[in-house]
Amino acid sequence: MPIYEYQCRSCGRIFEKIQKLNEGEESLTCPYCGGKKPEKVLSGFSSLKGSESASACGSSGGSKRFS
Ligand SMILES: [Zn+2]
């Protein structure tokens, strides 16, 4: 099961929670202060903005046509 990090909106603490399939995020509460609806923190995926999609198909000088 995946483990997500959440940040409490009330006290600002970050805690980890195992995401259960039958348990929505709505029912999550902060273990420190009991604040509801903590914000999900995405850690480890900070570099998802891919930069290698532009130069994939390099067809330079493609103005010639087969005739
Ligand atoms: Zn809290």
C-alpha cells in the first residue's frame, strides 16, 4: 500500500499515512492536533516536469520531398 505524506492545515505538521482503499482522504485527521482534511504532500516527485519531450523526433531539414 502506498504511503502518502500529509501536512496538517491547523498545526502545519507533516505526517505519513498509509492510504487504504476503503478510506478516503476526507476522513483523515492530524495525529497531533486532530485537524481535519490535511493537505497531501508530494515528496520525491519534484522533478516531474519532463524536459525531454521536445527533441524526441528530430526531423531536421525535412523540407525535401520524395519525388
Ligand atoms: Zn495538526
